[in-house]
Amino acid sequence: MANLYYRYNPQTCQYERIYPSGKKFIRRAGIYLLLALISALPITYWYLQKFSSLEEQYLQQQNQVLSENWNELETEIDEAYSRLGHFAQKDDNYYRMLLDLQPLSASIREAGVGGIDRKLDGINDFPKVRDGYERLEKLKHQIQVEMQSFEELSLKADIQLSKRATRPAILPLHNKDMIRLHTTFGNRFHPLLRIWRDHRGLDMTAPKGAPVFATGDGVVSRADYSETYGLVIYINHGYGYETRYAHLLKYELKLGQEVKRGQLVGYVGTTGQSDAYHLHYEVLHNGTQVNPIYFFQRDLDHKEYQKLVEHPRYQAPVE
């Protein structure tokens, strides 16, 4: 029910009803509203303070989590630098020395990373983040350098392995089959021609039909008959090396065939200028005959090998 307002009229000695005007109503309503707002101010202030405190607390928690994650990241970066340093040390002091390569210079490993300043324009106000980003970019560069180095090492190792596999390195006969090794390399008296003549290989006396083996990987570059060598096989081993197997009874290879070290070449015979069953074996390096004795170390023990190489007529080994 609406409130009724009355006023006493002394002239009529009666209470008369008053009808408030619109202005008064608005004034009173404004007063009530103002009082309500004043009363609500403490509550509003408390609420805002409470909300601000909760938001700040949440941000602090998030900042703490980010800080912990960042510390973990920096620890991982330190560990990565440590591992990379270990790899670099083995690279320079072991692998490269083993493969006869020069160590990488510090200027290559520590070279700066181009364009990093432009990437960091947006985080200049955060020095910790900037420093971390710079370390990551530097680490990335050094990893790329190390990867390229290992690719170079891998290629060099493949070449070295190929050289080792192709280089003549074993006896062309089984030890048990070799009756005698004629160690004269150079000028000697030819038993058939009865003259002194340069002898650019080694003769190995063995039973008729004893197997003859390739002393290194290669490709057959000759397989035919020679008046001097008789049935003969030439094997091109690459890297300047060639071996020759002469006076064969029979050969088991053909021109252009790829062979592996230890593969059967043929059998001991006495074809060509020969007066007994034996293998005439030659090693050439860059087109020049060299003493094959320096390529037998894999099949002879130290005492046997020293006895051979101490012969006064041997020439210096091939480097």
C-alpha cells in the first residue's frame, strides 16, 4: 500500500491530504539512492580488493611455474653444452687424428649466428629470456657444425675402409702350401736365360695346383696368356695399387670381374718362362713395381716378418 501524506490546516482545523510533486519524488529517490551507494562502497572496495588479490596470487603462481620450467630448461641447455663439448673433444683429439684430419678451429665451432638480433627485437625487455634464446641459437649452430663434422668423418672413414680392403695385405698362397719363398727382389741371375736380369717380384715355390688368392679387393684388368708370364692375372685395386699373379696352371677369373681379398684367383703352375712350379707375384704402386714383402704382415708373425724385411736387398716400403 502506498504511503499517504497529510498536513494540518490551521484555518480549517483539519488534516488535509498532500499529493507530493514529481520534483520532490525525484529528490527523495536521489537521496535514497545516494545513501544506498554510500552504504555499498565498503562492500565494493572489499570485493575489488579480494578479486585483485586472487588474480595477483594466480599470476604469482603462474610466474613461479614458468620460473621453475625456465630453470629446468637452462639445466638441460647446460647438459647439452657439456655433451656437445665431450663430442667435440673426441672429434678433434681422437676421430680426426685417427683419420688424419685437422681439428676444427675454435673460430668455426664458436662462430656467431647471423640474424639473431632481429629475432630478439620483441624480447629486449626480458634479459633472462634473451640470454636463454641466444644460448639456444648458439647451441643449435654448434650442433650443426658437429653434424657436418661427423658427416665428413663418416665419408673419410668409408674411404679409409675401402683403401684397407683394396690394399694388398696378405700372402697369395696358404702358408702350408708354400715350400719356399725366393726373397730376391731386384737384379738377379735368370735361371733360364742365364743372364743377370731385373726381377721385380717375388717367387713362391708351391705344389702344382696349389690355390692362389687375391691379396686385396679389386677388378681384374688382365686375364690371358703372356710369353713371359704364362697364364697371368692382373688385379687393379684402386688408389694406385695393382697385383700380378703369373705362371698359373689355370685361372678362375675373367676380365672386368670384381674380386674380394682371399678370393680364388687360380692355381700354381709353370707356364711361360718358368722351370718349376711356382707363383711369380708382383705389387705395383702408381705403375712402379715395389717389394711385395712389405704387404705380407697380416699372414706372418713378428719373427717371420722381421726375418724377411731384414734381408739387405729389400728396398724401402711404400708409404
